[in-house]
Amino acid sequence: MKKSFLSALENKYYYAVSRYFWHLIIAIGILGIGAGILVYFWTLVPPSKREVVKQSPPPKPKYPELKEITLQQIIQALPKKKKKISPPVTNPQVEETYEPETYREEEIVTIDSAALANFNRIIGQTKILIPVDKNKDFWNDQYKMVFNSERDKKMYRKTHNPNLMHTVLVSSGFKTKFINYTDREKLKSYYDKAELLSTYNRFIKNLDTINRKKFILNTGLKLPVKSLGTKEIDKRLNAIGLSVKNVPAEEQLKLFDILWRFIRNNPNDGIPLVKYLGENINKVPYTYRTDFIKNVLNEYVRYYNNNLYGLKEATNHFFDKIDWLEPDRVPLALKIYYKLYRNNNKERAREIERINRDYNQKLAEIDRQYQTELAQAQADYLRAKYKKQSWREWSYKGIFSGFISLLLFSIVLLVLSMIRNVNRLTEAMYEQNYNIQQQLNNVLDKQSTPKSVQSDDKQKLSDITKNEKN
């Protein structure tokens, strides 16, 4: 009886509760796997980066009012005119001599035919600017006849035998010189050579025809292209050309040297100031433009270093007064004007310097703040990215652990199910054996025993069967 009760308890409650418990564990494992998969896909989405907007610069405070210099003040300060000032005399340009040089074709390993064709096309433009028929010494190789010995020289005078002489190259033509020059400056490609020559062509258009050949030979074949680059050379020549084309021919090359040195020595404001002068030089009398430019440059170097705005402001006011001055006194009047301007606006200049300093500090602070926010946004982005990478690793572990757990729990459920089924099968076999024995006993009793005996034996057999069952 006790065994039957425990079996019923085991089959009815223990296995049922165990089955629900392990089913719940498996369900939780499945949910964990699903969560791991969702986390994995979430980590595949890149994190968003916070957009940083730079603060708009504040409006710059207005400068103090300028104390204007009147035309009358300039005229009164000018010295009395004793004699007519003649146009400035410039020193004649001295052509430099060149050592004989030859172009060696074997130095170039490969030549791009398209680049070479383009280079030859640019050479054709140069020939238009410097005509070949008028400048044969510039374009053609220069040779001289020499004798091998004094004896050959004497014999030639007697016999006029041409075999006693031979030619020697004295100077190469421009094309060979230019190719050799660009090779030295590390411009091996014919595209680069054509680009530089095109820059020279644009510049020499601003020069008088008598100066074009001189510029190429004395300056164009000596510019430091290797250190500056063709782009910088182009910017400088374009800026200088604005002024050079508007001065007398005898002053063009001298002015070029002045402006080139100024740009070289003033990398920040050099090109902008030269452009400014070129754009306004037509306001100055033609003959005195070079002296005017020199005075502006000297004023900048002495009193306006890295303050181009201040020099422009002062010079703009003087341009309004040029038409009222005698042309030959304009350069001197400019020097006097600059001096009066500085004296009358010393306090203003200091105030402007303070305003610029404070304003630049604010701009620097805005830039620092912007850079800090950029760095913080980048750090946040990298942190979020690293966090997603960490979660991805955990998602791998979670999915793998979930599958292993499901496998183990399924095995446990399978074992429990097998035990439960075996118990039920055993009970069914016991029940079936009992029923068969009962039927067999009933048949035997009816055939061989009296009723009273059958009744007693039946009772005993029933008791024995129950005891065996228990």
C-alpha cells in the first residue's frame, strides 16, 4: 500500500512539477538566446557621433574715429619746390653671362608624348611673345669657330681650309636652357615644365617687349621652383604683374626685384599688399609709380608689420587727395602724409591694437572651446563604440551559453521523461498480471473445489495478491 502511494505521488506530482520547472528553465534559456541575438544586431549599428557646431564669432568692436589729415596739412608740410623733379633714373639692367650648357637627352628615361606635345605648344606661345626672327640669339644655339692649335690657325690664313677649324657650342638656345633648369629644379615631367612655362608666359605679357628676354634669362631661369613650388611661383608672379604692367618699361625689372624681395621677406602680408598696390596703382601719376610703391612698402616694414589693414586704411585716405597734388610731388607727399597720420593717430593706433588683441583672444577662445568639444564628441563616440564591442562579446557568450544550457536541460527532461514512462509501464504490467491471476483463480475454483472451500481459498489468494502488490 505504501509503495503504491509513493508511486502515485511520484508520478502525479514529482514528475509533473519537475517537468514544468525544467520547461520554465528552457523557456528562460530561449529568451536569453533571443536577447543575445538582439543585442548582437544592436551592436552592428554604429553609434551616432554628436555634432559640434562652432560658436559664431562675436561682432568686432568698432575702431575709434580716424583723425583725418587734410590736404592743406600735407601741402603746408611739403618743402618749397626749388626745381622740377625729374623722373627717377633707373640703373640699366646688366645681362649676366651664362656658362655653356648642353641638354643631354639621355637623362630622361621616358617621355610622355602627350606631355611633350603640350610643352611644345606652350613653347610656341613663348615664341609669339619673344619672336624668333628678332631674338635669334635667344632661341638658337650659339657656336664659335676655334682652331686646334696656333699652327692650324696660321695654316688657315694661308690656305682657308675649313677642315682646320671646328665649331664649339658657346650658349644653348632657350628651350635647352629651360629644360636643363627645370631638371635641376626637380621638374622632370613635361607637364610640370609646361605649367611653369605657361606661368612665365602669363607674366611676361605684362612686360614691355624689350624686357621679356631679359626677365627670362636673368630671373626666370633662376627662380627657386624646387623650394617654392610652381603654385607659389604662379601666385607671386600674378600679384607682381598687376603693378609691373603699369609702370614705365625702364622700371619694370627693377620693380619686379623690389616686389619679389618684399614678398619673400613678408610671407603673411606680402602677396596681399602687392595685389592691393597693383589694383590701385593707376591712381598714381604714371612716372612716379615705382617711387610711390617703394614708399608704401617702406612704411609697412617700419610701422605696420603684420598690420595690413591699418596700412590700407591710411593709404586709402591718401588716394583721395592725389588728384589735388602736383604729380612730381606725390611720392614725397605720401611720406609726409604717413608721418602726420601716425602722429595724429597714435592713441587711436594703440586702441586699435588693444581691440584687435582682445578680439583675437576671443576668437582663440572660441576655437579652443570648439576643439575641446570636438575632442569630447570624439571621446564619447569612441566610448560608445567600445561599449558596443564589449556588448557584442557578451552576446556571443550569452548565445553560446544558452545553446549549451538548452542542450543540458533537454537531456535532463529526456531522462525524467524516460523514468516516468518506465514507472507507468511497470504499474500497467502489475495491474495486468493481477487481473489475469484473478480470472484464472476464479475459473479453477469453480471447477475443483466446493463452494465453502472455494470461498476460503479465494479469500487467501486475494490477500496474497494484495501483499505481493504492496
